[in-house]
Amino acid sequence: MSWAVEEVKVEEMGDLRLGRRLPRMLEKLAKRPEASPAEAFSGRAELTAAYRFWNNPRVSPRKILRGHVEQTVQRALEYPTVLAIQDTTEIDLTDHPATQGTGYLASSRTRGLLMHSVFVVSETGMPLGTIRQIFWTRLLKHLGKRHQRRSRP
């Protein structure tokens, strides 16, 4: 059994075919973490299958991450103390104007997504996994409200 099969809960996907595809995709992406999907997957058929997986309405970030979260918790239980480190990242898609569902980032001219992750590490810095990851967008109509936050009740 591969590391990817052990790391994700295949049955959590709700469809055996989707569950089998996820570990195969993870293995390919892990071999080339710097690569785009077109570079990481071998050929057009594999790339098409990956995009079908990601676009499937039965697939969600929560379902994809669920098995990994459980494995992370099990690893964390082996340590007396662990640290949960938070990070918010901007995914800038400004140069991809056809992409739908984006919001503003640092200014009204930049578009993309925000991603907040919580990583678990041991006291010595050993990475144990991710326990939470959420994505959101800021609506353009809310631009500038941050400056009013202290004056609102």
C-alpha cells in the first residue's frame, strides 16, 4: 500500500472511483511539487481525469483533506506537545482574467483567493500535517471597510 493510500481516506470520497483516483493524483503531484498540473500528470488523459476529479460536485476540499486531518491527529497524539501554526496566503490570479469566482486582494486591481491553513508541527519542528484549510474571497463592495473596523459598534 502506498503512502498516499494510507494518508487519505479513500472511502470518504463517497465514490470508489474518486477514492482510488485521489491517491494516484497525490503521488504524481508529490513527485513534482513545483510543477503545474499539466507538467505533473503524464499526458492529456491523466490531466483531463484530474480536472474532472476537481470539478466533480461530489469532491470538496473538506473531503479531500479529511483523511489527512485524521492521520495528522494520530501523529500529533504521539507527542506531548505540538504547535498549531496558522498562515493566510493570497493566491493571486490577476493575470488569469477568465478565472471566475475571485475577489480582490491587496487592492481593487488585484484578483484572487485567500487561503487560511493550520499546520501542526512537533516542538522540534517536525511537520505532522494540516488540520484545517479554508478558502474565501473578498467582495469588491467590501473594499475599504477595514479602515472603519474600530469605529463600528
